Amino acid sequence: MAGHLGSRITDVDITVRAENGTSSRTAHATVRDGYFAAWCPEGPDEASSNITTVTLRLTDGSTVSNLSARQLYEHPKLD
């Protein structure tokens, strides 16, 4: 997962939860020059059944939690 960040965002955590809630894992993204990137492998059977959320840490120390990664997804724009 990768994306562009606003200037007030300092850290990004991506949490992948099993749909049934039995397990979860969190990847701390690399943040640099206004972008973030993180890699968390999923098996073929997990890709459509996991729930992925994003937590943002802001420059003032506050956080924005449980953002749906699916709703934040931007489709590529073609010129």
C-alpha cells in the first residue's frame, strides 16, 4: 500500500484484520517526502476477506484512527 500524505501527517500504521475478527497484524509504513509505503503480504484467500484500516499520526501528536483503506483508495487518473 502506498499513497500521498498531507503535510500534517507524520506516521501511518496499516492494520489488517481477519473478517471474523480472530486475528490482526499492523504494518508501520515508511513515510518520506509526503508519501507513505508499506508492505504486508496476504494469501490469495485473504485478499477479499480481510478488513484493512489506516491510522494517521499528526504533527500535533493526535491520531486519526480506523480509516477504511478501501474508502481511501484512489483510482489511477489517465490524462
